[in-house]
Amino acid sequence: MIQKSILNIIFFLFSLYYANSQEVVTGLQSNPLIKSAHISVTKSVAVDVVELPFFDDFSGQKIFPDSKKWADDFVFINDTYTDKQITVGVATFDALSNTGRLYETASSTGFEADHLTSQPVNINFPSTDNIWLSFYYQPGGLADMPEERDSLVLQFFAPDEAKWYSIWKAPTGSRNYFNTAIIRIDQPRFLKKEFRFRFINYASLSDLSDPSMVGNCDQWNIDYVFLDKNRNASDTIFSDVAFRYPLRSLLVTHEAMPWKQFRQIYLQEMGEVIPIHYRNNDTIVRNVTRNFEIRDVYNNKADFFSAGAKNIDPLTNFDGDIDLTITFSSDSEDSALFKVTSWLITDNFDPKENDTLKYFQVFSNYFAFDDGSAEGGYGINGQGSNNAMVAYRFKSFMQDTLRAVSICFNDSYMNANLRTFDLMVWDDNGGVPGNILASVKEVKVEQGEEINGFHTYILPDGVMVNNTFYVGWKQRSDSFLNAGFDINTPHEGRLLYWINGIWSVSGKTGSIMIRPVIGHPLITAINDVANKIKSDVNFWPNPANDFINFDPDEIPAYGLTYISIIDLQGKELLKVPLSEKIDISTLHEGIYFIITSRNGRRTGYNRLVKTK
């Protein structure tokens, strides 16, 4: 009896130890898209005063706002942080600066975060001209909801006084969908030629006791900003038919996959429809024609088809599927790229920037269920999470070799997640990970330098896979590793985690950003490529400073040949279509490797010496 009681106590204490371990999704501590884009963005020069009407639905820009309309670049222009937008594209306010990192002033007590400031707008008119500013705003969206002490504020600038006045503040308890606001501008101090307006969000970090859990927070989304004359308090309706959501993968289960793998199962993996989503924001019935093109980028061949015209009722969404009779087909052998374009034909008075969508369907050397954009961070956290494991289920449709695993790890506050973990590959055991096929011990969390933030972990010997396999990690500490989490793509039961000896299906909605790399050995050094390709690429000068030149007679008259520049560690730094002159001014001094590829196959190589 005493022995049984002791065992019960031990089991109870063991259960308490693991009770606090759990899977967690938290906000981002940085935005890799903004970080990468900000390096290359060029600040615009001063623009002329903007004349009325002033309109922006953020559909014509990505990452940063249009500099012809806005004077700063702190907000994030995107189409993934909400699922209730009026038109495709929103401006997201959060706790990250225009460098993609948390503001240096960020604190748990509250701080002034993003600004969105208009260029000077000419509203030098009498108040009887009825000038009104309207916009749609949403707290939270798919990301973190603001707390009671957080806010979104609108301010007006009085040019003669050089002073900003607070005019409006989002009501406490605003609902998590797009609300409308409209404000009349009738005070003489604002009715000037160089009037400006700006939005500011005030945010506050969560509990700082666990730095690895601190992340982006308190988001607001804005859409349909409209400033004009001859309006009234109820004038929030737009004569506009517009797309609401972006195009997504046309594959049944994957966002991206290897081309050879797709060709094995194209009958079951090729989607039968193109889902599209658009809205009639007008008060009358509108007639809309829906057109589509799928272009093989490498071979410059295109298929066009139309879904015809269809009426849509006022203030109504169209969320439907268009029959797809085209299958992705290309002469490429190792990889393929298709540009999918959808456009609406509407009345001439509609804004046209929101009538066209483009999506690139990628067939490279990896599988992906995520769309490349992280809206949150995923991991196992809490007491007892040491030795916890995370696994994502994939399937190889032919015998192939797993060469590497790419993972998008987010930045963490004070670099708290820069710990080691074991990279894991398992086979399948009835729907959960089974035998360990490979394990790379004590690899370090790395934030990738590519635009989507992935870092590639090489499997030195490769792993033969056929059918179902799993990739993931085993923790070596209680720290939250903070992997990128795409909220827009559900994992369909493929994401699992292990705590206390039990594999469980994730209860979080979204896809962890982890991608198995399949096929030929990866290029990890200059000699790897030189031994595989015998054809030289001719260019001049070499050594070179800012540009390298290619013989125009060697550029094919049809199709596309790409130039890739790779460093000695095997990292691709630049990939552009072959042309007579290519800018290399952004490269540092050193030795590089130039590779040409056509139809997904490498065709030539040479060494480049970059000088000052």
C-alpha cells in the first residue's frame, strides 16, 4: 500500500510538471518582408500638393504605402492580416517600425507606434463645399486584438499653426470587422492648401517576464480612405466592384511542391476550380466579366479563358469557384513557374487597381503548405516543454531524397529564442511520427536572410523518402522557439506536437512555416557546381564593380534564361532574367559564382570577382 501511494504521488508530481506545457501561437517580433524590402527602398522626393479627390484602398501597393499619397512608410500594406477586407489590400498598424522590428520605445505600459501621414492635400475651399474624410477600420483582424488601453487615433494638421490636432479615436470595444468612420472638415484652420491628416496607433507589449513570448501586438487595419468635396455624413458607399481576397494556390493540397512530384500526381493534385472573391460596393446591380490567364513563365506560353459576365447585387460579396479546365503543363524538367492572372471587367468609372490579381504558382525543390507570410509565431512553451517535439506531415509521391529542411524562425525579444534544437525526420506510424529517419543534433535557431525569412538546414547524408514522412524538431530547453505561423492556410490535421509521451494534433488554426527540400543535392560550395556543369558563362568585366555585361547574341530570342549569383557558402543572393547588363552594385567585395539556368536546368557557370 505504501509503495502504491508513493507511485501515485510521483505520478501526480510528474503530471504537475507537464501540466503547464502547451502549444502557443503569439505575435511576430519582426516582419521579414519589411526588413528585406526596407534595405532596398528608396525614399521618394517631395511631391506636389495632392488635389481632391484623395483615395486609397491600398490595392496597388505591397509592403509600403504609395509615396505619391503618403509621406511615411511605417504601416504594412498586405492582404493576409485580415479576412474581412472590403477590397484586396489593407494598411496594417502594429508594434513594428518600418525596419520590420519592434519599436525601440516599445514597452508594456504603452507607446506611440505606427504613423500613416498623408502628403499635403489641397482643401483650400469654403466649408460650404462639404469636405468629408471617410475610412474603414478594423481592430485585430487575424492578428492580435488591441487591449482597452491601446488605440487608433486620427489627427489633422493646421498648416498656419504647424500643429497637429487629435480629431477622432476608435471607440473602445470596436468589433473585429471593418467599421466605418466619416468626419467633416469645416474648421478654417484646416481648410488650407497644405492640409495633412494622419493615423497613429498606440500599443503596449504583453507581459515581459518571458522574452521569447513577446511579439507584435495591438493591430489595426485600415481600408478605403476617401477625402473629397460635396459629401455628407452618410456618404460611405463607393461606386466600385473590387476583388477582396488574393489568389491562392491552384493545387488541391499544396502551396508549392517539386515539379517532378507534381507530374506524378497531377490528375489528383491539380485543382478543378479557381476560387475568387469580389464585392459590389455600389448601391446598384453591377455586371462583371471574369477573365483568367495562366502563363508558363519559363517558356513564355499562355492559356486564356473567361468565366463570362455575371450580375452582382448591391453591397454583396461574390465568393465562388470558377471551373478550371487547364492543367499546369511545361517543357521544364526540374522546376516550373506559372503566373496566374485574374481580372474583372467593370464600368469605366470604377477604380482599376483593385480589379486585377496575380499569383505565382511555384514548382521548385520543396513542399510547402504555407503561403510564405507569417502572421504569428508557433511553439511549445511552459514548464516541462524540454524534450517536446513538433512534427509536420508531408508525402513524397515517388521515391526521392530529402536533402534539407527550411524553417522560418521569427525574431524574439532580446533574442530569447536563439537556442539549439534537434532537427528531426520521422517515418509514419499510423498517422503519427514513428521511427526516426534522421536527427541532426543541437542545430541553432537562425533567422533566414531571404525575403520570406527561411533558413535551410542541410541533412548531410540525405534521407530516402517514399510516401508519408514528417519533419520537425525536438526541443532541448523550455524556451519558446517561435517558428513562423501562417494563419491563412489550415494544417488539415498534419501538424502534431509531442508532450509527455503523447502525440496530439495541433489545436491551432494555421500552418507552421517548415518546408522539406527534395531532389538533387544542394549547392553548398563552389566546387559542387563546377563539377556538375561544364559550360562557361561569358561576361565582362571580371573583376567587376557595379555592372556585368553579356553578349546580346547569346541571349535566346524566346523563353527565359536566368542568372543566379551565389556566394561561397551556396547562398543565392540574386536571380534575374539574363539581359545585356546586370547590376551587381549591392554585392560586397569577394568571390562569387554565376550560374545560368533555362527551363529549370542549369546550363552554365563561371566565377565572378567583385571589387569596390
